[in-house]
Amino acid sequence: MLRVTPIAEVDFARHVEHFDVAPSGHAIAVSKDGRAIVLDAGLETIATSWLGKVPASIAIASGGQHIAYATSEKRLKLLDAIGFPIPFDFDGHVDYLSFSYDGALLWCSTGDGDTIALQVFDVASLQRVASVELDDPIGDSAALFRPHPSGVMGVWIAAGQDGQCIRWARVEGTTIAIEELAEVWDCMPPAFDASGDRFATVAGEELRVYSFADDVLLDALPFPSEDDDDQFAEYIAFVGDDRLVFSTVREHIYAVDLDGMNVLGEVIVGDHVPRRVSELYPPLDDDAMSTDLRYFLPIGGTTVVSLHADLPSKERGGGNTRASLWRLP
């Protein structure tokens, strides 16, 4: 067991629906009532604004200078660092969006069941610079983004339990070149290390680490628990050069030593200790151990921000939200 003391914490005093972190550490949290809070790399509030209805998707650029979101009607909107609208004329719908690693480009995706459209906008000029339409390899999929330091965009194409796959996308002229991550299906979104040399994902019931340059598998780890009701979940983050952390379905965080792919133990963040499910979510009759973790995101280097629910709550996903900033010891 690895106990970590948070560097900083923030209690949002409300339930956070969307949370995004830029490579610079700037973050944005949007609550159920449409309140958006922009935070610096130390979780200090920079600005607060009201978006109206809860957006469908939200993203913050590196440096925190731009915010983008898709409204509940899936209309694309841009704000500056302190929440003022930026005039932006785009006649179309957007499902998901993300800024590029350096914040210069805004990537958007839209799916119609048979195809997935990707569009890229230059943030400085507010002009669309590239687009592509690709066949949906699964059907009824959504395309979510993970930015790579080189400018490549990791595109996670997911259709729930019907399957998931990964594509690498790169702007080339006015189009977007797409490269398939071959032989990796039913997977989680890719997580990149700080240099971009490696990425990790979960596929084939294994945690896998690959070389990014050539997609060569470097190492793999089967799920390190005999609990049949627990398994790898969506969130993975490199923590420095030699370790990573991953989440599980039962809201645990584990640390892995990449030199030998050994599990170092469960990570306990501050007072967010494991408790019985029946205690966290009464009146469920379940004695299995879980935590109040909702998810975590990397902030580059050795830092991670995790979101936690104030529990107990009558239902999963309920409760006000707190964020903790931490590093492994």
C-alpha cells in the first residue's frame, strides 16, 4: 500500500459532470448546473463562468488560454481564459473535442452510426484547416481524443461493449492522415509518457506498454487481483519515467514499476481509503472493498489529479466532487 499526501485539494461543493486537464496542468471543471471553474496547475481558481446547460463535451488548451465546449445541442463554442465568448462561426455539430498538445489546434469528432467525421480548427485564425471522414469500424461509435506531444492525435473509437480500437491521426495539408493501431481491439484509451516515446493501454485483459514510434509491444501485465468482479478500468497515467498508475472497476488505484512490470501496491490518496461498498452506497448489500474515486488524469511529469465523490451516496456517480493533486513517493 502506497500512501500519498495531496499537494493540493479543492472541494467543488457540487457534483462535477466534466473535467479536463491540459498538459500545462490547467484544468476546467463543469458542474451539473453549468458552472465552469478554470484552475491553474496548483488547483487554484483562475476564473468562473456559467455555460448554461451542461455541455456534451469540454476541453481546455495548454496554458489555459482557451476553452472549448460542445453545448447540449452539440454546437461548438469557444471561450477565452477568463470565460468570455470568442466569436466563432461553425455550422455543424460536434460530439467530442480536444485541443492539440500545444493548444494550437482544436480537434472535433462527429459520428452518425456509419461514419466518423474528424475536423481540425486553427485556434488563432478560427479557420478549419483539415478534415476527414472515415468508416466507423464498429458501428454507432464515438471518437474521443488523447493528444500526443508530437502533434499526433490518439483517437479512441468506442462503441460500448461492442468494441473499441485506436487510430493515430495527423494533419497533412487539408486532410487528416489516419493510421490503424493494428491488432489492438477491445481496448482502453492510450496514455502517453511525458516524452511521447511510449504509450499504455488495456487490451486482451492486459495492461500493455508499447513503443510509440513503431507500435511494438514492450511489456504486459495481467490484472493483479483474483477478484472476479474487479478489472482494469479506463484510466492510466505514466508517473515519471519508471512507473505508471491504473484504475480498476472497483475504483482502486494501483502503481506499477515499469522495470520488470511489477505491481508496487494500491495507492491511497489522503483520506480516500477503501471501504465496503455497502458503506459507500447504502443500502447496497455488498461487502467488497471500493473507494470514492471517480477517475484521474495525468498532468505530465510525475503529477496526477484525481477526482473523488463525497460519499456515502444512494447511487453511484452521486455526491459532491473533490479533486486531489498528488505524486507517488
